[in-house]
Amino acid sequence: MTDPQKLEDTATISPSSSTTLAHDSMRTFIARLIALVLSVATGIITAKWLGPAGKGVYSGTLMLVSLVMIAPAGIGTAITYELTKQRKSLSDLLPSMGALLLWICGFAWVGAFIWALFRGWSPVLTIFVAAVPCSVVLAWQGGLYIGIGRIRNLNVQSVLLALATLVAVMLAVILFHGGAIAALAAWVVCMYGAAIVVVWHALKLGRRSIKEPLAPTMRGLVRFGGLSSVNLLLGTINYRIDSIILISIMGVASFGIYSIAVNFGELLFVLTRPITAAVTRDIGIRDAMGSALITAKVIRTCAAIAAAASVIALVFGPWAIDTVYGTRFHDAAAPLRILVPGIVAFSTAGTFAAFFIVQAGRPLIISLINVAMIVVQAGMCFALVPRFGMSGAALASTITYVAGALMNTAWFCRITGVRFWDVWILRLSDIRAVRVALLEIAGSRRWRADARDARATTGSDVV
């Protein structure tokens, strides 16, 4: 069998240079970090001014919207697939995207009114109905910009949306003394502002003549997007089933506290998801072996970065919770420490998914892994939460995430022939590649000269 190490050391992969990928990764990381800081600030404000119950209503409503938006979010993955692997133009996809937007909004609104007939109308349901159109557009935002190679636009818009949401929520709950519904209304207004920008930009970029017929293009998006939506649904249940079971057993106030631990733990994802976003297009357009090599390199690099950062979370996380959120949320410290190892293990799931879907065209692999994880996690949550509370939910999640990472690895190695240790064991060349990226991003002449020397030392164009 061909040695992946030798292939990686000698390969020259053409679609994007290492410099471009490094720049995209670093810029995306910085943008996501800024957006995350702003989102955390928004969470702090809602926690301090609304209390555990109000924070539970705010976070729970956002979770409800995200769950419902899983179906249209799968279309976003299909958009990336059509623009990269199938080489279609944006102008060919826009009419189908518009028609699908109308259909999805219609189905969501009908479902909301049917729910209201049986359970009554509520302010939360009003927020949901209002949020549907903008949420659908933003669910496609990432797939659109990644597919056309406009990662910079995605980064800028993500930061601006997070900033606008922070300001709007501050005005709603601090200046106007509103409750959770006022904070949610402010969030919806900001979402519409961002969605309008995305629609305007898509129409501007897709003004060329349309060559593809509407119906077949829609069927293609729905067929591939449907499989991706199933995976997103299963993946979201994987990430949130502990919270759902915790709410059903211990109530919304406990969830408000537990959500702090989850949010703190998932800060680690800000270190890995930007890199995955930056390389997803290249994973799709490269040849099979080149795609496998860059996927493995990103996985082991991201895992090492997340593991290093987890030490900070384990040591300073509980102190940060008490300092930032107050002693009312002190009980989130123990679940946080339990969650961190599992989050580190599963921080690479997005990169595995990018390869299975965009390169291999086999989303069913992710479905099977997610189903197995859901069964394991649900069973463990029902067994552990009544006895250990929030710590039981965190333990069930960590064990499940580790098992999921192992299943992803086994399937990836089976398809590509890449060895297990080539996926997870960090190499000296990986460290040098990260150093190259940092040096080149810095932009000074002296650092650029050092970067050229460092790149010559690595002997690899794969970052």
C-alpha cells in the first residue's frame, strides 16, 4: 500500500496554495473568534439581566429555531456541492433557491399554526414565525460563500451580525428593561438585516444568464440537501440531546445553568471550525488522495490545538464562570470540566463530515454514525441525569463524543487507506506549517522572509 506520509511530503496540490489556505484559515479564525467573543458577551448580558429562567427561555428559543432550521440548512451543503464538485454557476442555482425559500417558509408557518390550534399561541411562537425567512437565508449563507470562494464575505458578515445582536440585546434588556421576549425580538431584527445583505449580494453575483432548468436543479438540491439535512438533524440532536433530556427531567432553570457549561466548552470549536470552513472547498475540488491528505492534516492539527486550549478551559473555566456570570451559575463548573475531553475529541467532526459529503459524496456514513451516537447518548442520559444531574448529562456527552470520533476515524481510514496514526498523531511538519501561516499573516518583510525559509524546510504544500 502507498505510504501516505511519502505522498504528503512530495505532493504538490494545485487548487489552492498553502499560503491561500493559511490566510483563509487564520482570517476565518480571527473573525469567528471576534464573533464568539461578541456572542459570549450577549450570553452574559442575558444571564445577568434575565436570570437562570430568562436565560433558559432565550437559549431554549434559539435552540428551537436552530432545530427547525436543520431541514433548510441541508440545502446549504447541497449548494456547496453543486458549486464545487458539480461546477455549476450561482446564476443557475438562484431561481431554485428562491423557490425553495418560499416552500420552506410556507411549511414552517403552517406547522406553527397547527401547533397553535392544539397548544395555543405564545410570544415564543410569534418569534419563531417571524424568524423563519431570515433564518433560512442565513442557514444557506455559509454554503453559498464557501462554494463561490468568498470566505471573506462570510467572515465579515458573521462579525457584523454578532456585533449588531450584542448592541440590540443590550438596548432591549438594559436600556428598555425588556425580558426574554424583548431580547429575542432584538435578535430577529438583526437576523433580518444580515439576511437582506446576503440576498442582495447573491443577486449581484448571480446576474449571468441561466442555463439550468428550474425543476431538475431544485430536485438535485432537495435530494442531496435532504440527506445533508438528515445528518444535520442527527448531528444537532447529538449535540443537544443532553440538554433536551435535562430540561425534561430537571426543568428550564437547570438548563439555563447547564447551557453556560456547554457554551464555555464549545468555545474550543472556535479554534477548529474556521479551519474546516476555509478548507471545505478545497476538500471538494481536489482529487481523492489530495483531499484525503489535507483532511488528515487538518484533523490532527485541529485536535492538537483544541487539546492545548482545553488545559486553559479545565483550569480557568470554573473561575471564569463565577467571575463573569456570578455565583448563581457556579454549578456549571463541574459539567464544564467533564464536557471538555469529549469536546476535544469531537472537535474534528466537521472536517470528517466535509470529506464524507463534499468529496466522497456519501452522507449516509455520517447518518449511521450519528444514529449510533444518539442511541448511546440518550440511554446514558436517562440513566445518569436522574442520579447525577448536570454532571451525568456531561459525562454521557463526553463518552459519546469520544466514541463518535473513533467511528469517524475508522470509516475515514477504510475509505482512504490513511492510517489511524496519520490522522491523529501530530507531526513536526504540522507545527512548522502553523508557524508558516502565522508568519505570513503577520505581513512584515522580515517575517515573510522567515516564512519562505520555514516553508522550504517543511517540503510540503499541504496545510
